[in-house]
Amino acid sequence: MASCSLIPPDSQDVSKKMDIINEYKGETSEAIFAGGCFWCTESDFEKLDGVVAVISGYTGGKTDKPSYKEVSSGSTGHIEAILVVYDPSIITYKELVDHLWEVIDPTDNGGSFVDRGSQYTSGIWYQTEEEKNLAELSKKEIGESGRFDKPIVTPILPIETFYPAEEYHQDYYKKNPIRYKYYREGSGRDTFLESVWSKKIEEVHSEPQKESGYIKPSDEELKKILTPLQYDVTQKEGTEKPFDNAYWDNKEEGIYVDIVSKEPLFSSTNKYKSGTGWPTFDRPLDPENIIEKADKKLFVTRTEIRSKDGDNHIGHVFTDGPEDTTGLRYCMNSAAMEFIPVSDLKEREFEEYIQLFE
């Protein structure tokens, strides 16, 4: 049976929501986000696969059990927020944070859309260092993507008490669909989101993107270039044997590049011993050279890592890495990479990376 640990026992009655949560048979975790009017953010998150329930409420203030009237006046310091109860085997914490950017304006520190005041600003509250690292990584990624024209100002804060809002606010979009639609259309939220997310990402970068000029070889050519194992790993998303591959215990200084396209992927400076039997890193060398994709081949959703230009499978990234760095574990296949030692970087035209080892 699932539970909801972040709600004080003497808070507003949200029994209908709690029944849904308590009856859920799987594992659940909880996350708190804000992005303006909670009617909208509740609706936007309840649509996601793996989300069990979303509760509208208030957090971040200085008084206990605030009312909607008090919060909306701006006098308590609370922010309209949502508590998301989700199944981590279906959707990850980082995927929730990534989704947040798609439904809010994270560049507005004075409110959200038509609703003005600090009580309508955006926010992310973390419970663990791992969640903090994931939220910061996601914020960094969206900030560097060029998707928004202004800096990302959404704060990432330690968890605070969450107070559920009054019952009439819960599932407002379901109980009052006409009023909700009228409010949402008039708020400017969807007009803004459409203008931001309908753009091609190449159009919003401040500088033109570099064209690599790389053309992926045909499948027939790849079979000639690669060994059977390399082909199986990179083209068929296979996995090599742990503790029986080229780089799992490699301690030499240098960089790791895509086996075919030669895109720089990882550095020995970020390599660590994970005990898994595969080469493991806490971050990529150049984030622009990798892409993440949801991998649903197993019973749980994993995050696949592929090379951007090469479009080759490299491995997966997990959220159980070192807490004192990024909290991430990039678990890669040796067969998908070529190691270039420091002594060969200049000859192989990777001279810009020599400074990493000086």
C-alpha cells in the first residue's frame, strides 16, 4: 500500500486523493513543484504516465495551515504548489523536473502569467542530495538549450512543509471544466508555452549551431567497420559482459570517443570505480555530444545514452552515482567507445582537451 509522508496529519481533508494514493499497489515517491496557479500545474502533471495523484496546496511560508485567502494575499510567504505522488519504476524524478519546464515560465520571478506576486512564482523542492543534483542538472540543461530567451530563475530549495489546499481546489479542472478553461485561456499560459515549445531549437540558440558534417555509415558499412560485439552494442542496444571488456578497469588518463563518429563523450577525469564491471563516469565530457532517450525495453523505464551525431547506443545513466559530485552514474559499454590517451590527443586532433590533464 502506498502512502503520502509529506502531508501533516492535521491538514485539510483531501480524503479522495488519499484514497487513490492508499489504494495504489506499487511503490511511490513524492515531489513538490510550483509553477503558478495550481489548478493548471495539477492538471498538467496528472496526465503523465506513472503519476498516481497530484495534490494542490501551499509551501514555503511562515505560518501553519494557511488558507487560500491568506496565501493569495501574499501575506504568509507561501507559494501555490503541487505535491506529485508518483511511481519511480514508471517515471523518474528527473523526468518530472524535465516536464515542469514544459508547463511553466521558469524565467519569471514576479509571478506566473496573469497571476502576479511571489505566491505564484515557480519552484522545486528536494528531499535528498540526489534529487537536488538531478534538479540542478535539469535546470542546467534547459538553461543551456536555448529554449528560453531569458535566464532560468526557478529556485531549487530544500523541502518544506506542504499544506493541502481546500477541497474545492482539488481537481478543479475536472469539477469546473468551463470555468477552468476560461481561466486558463485568459491567463496567457498556453499562448506562451506554444510560442516557446513550437520553435525549432536551432532557431532559438544565440549562436549558430556547428554542423558536424558527419554522415552515419550504412548498416552494411557498419558491419564491416565494427566487430560483431561492437555492432550488437551500438546498433542493437546490446550490453557487453561486465568485468570482461576493454575499459572497465582502465586507469590511464585520456578521453573516450564514439567508436564510429569519434565524438568526444567522456573523460578519465570523471571516471570512477562503481563496482558494476563497466566503465562508469559521473558526467559527460561534452553534454552536447550525447542525447538521452527513454528506454522501456525492461520492466522499468531507464534512460539510454546515445551519441548525438553517431546515433549509436553507448549505455545508460542512473541516479545512484556519487552524492559528492553529480549523483549520476553513466554506465557505458567499452565496445561503443574508443579510448584516446593523453599522449595521442594532439595527433588525433583533440588538442583542446589536453588542458584537462595539466
